[in-house]
Amino acid sequence: MGAAPIAHSWLSQWATLASEIPEEVALAAVLVPIALAIFSKRATAMWGSTLLAIIALCAFVAPSTGTAILAIGVYLGSLILALSSIVTRHKSKTLQAEVASLRKDMDRLRGDVNMLSHAEQRRFMRELNQQSTAINPASGRDVSQTGNDAGPNPPVEKS
């Protein structure tokens, strides 16, 4: 026995079961995927689930028009897929532009930090050089004004 007769038998059993389901239960069952898609907060999932739910509902209500329902559903599904691809590409380009802008800002800030670091190093070295020139190299004594509050010893007077 081939796969086609098994699939046909299986689909026939499902069709028989589906035809015995009351329309209210079928409608409630069809709305479950839509509700789940709404919780996902993704537009593509919502539109796709709604489309598939409508196709399933139409197949339950009018099974004799299954071919037309399927053709319309596939067409609308392809439109949803194409539109979601356009939206996704636009979002991707926007995100790439934002990342490029952030990288440019990071490079600029890195340059600013390097420039400030070099300036601070130069200031520190200049300060060290100024302090070293204030120390008398021959005696090793500090002859600068700071740190020496007392003046030189006054000369001793002879009487």
C-alpha cells in the first residue's frame, strides 16, 4: 500500500470528525491561534495566524469550495510573507545604520579620551619638571619658596 492511499484515508477520517464538530466549537478552536499570535506581539505572526484561521473556518463552513479557499489563502499568505520581508529588511537597514552611527561615536569618544590622556600626561610631566628645577641639584636642598616658612638667619650683631 502506497503513501497516497494512507494519506487519503487519514484525511477522510479527519474530514468526518471535523464535519461532526459544532460550528461554535470550530470557531472557538480557530480563534485560539489568533489569540496566541496576539500575545507574541509580532505583526507577521498575527496576520499569518489570522489568515490561516480564516482559511480553516471557511473550510469548515463550506468544504465544497476548498480549492478556491486554498488558492485564495495561499495567495494572501504569499502577500503577507512578501510584505513582512520588506518590513524586516527596512528594520534591518535602520538597525545597521544605528550601529554604524554608534561605532562612529565610539571612535570619536575613544579619540577624545586618548587626547585628554595625552594632555594629562604632558601636564603631569611639566609639573614634575617644574618641581625638579626648584630643587638645588648641588646641595639637594629645597630652595623653593614653598615648604620653607622661616627666612634666612639674620646676621649676628657685634656690640
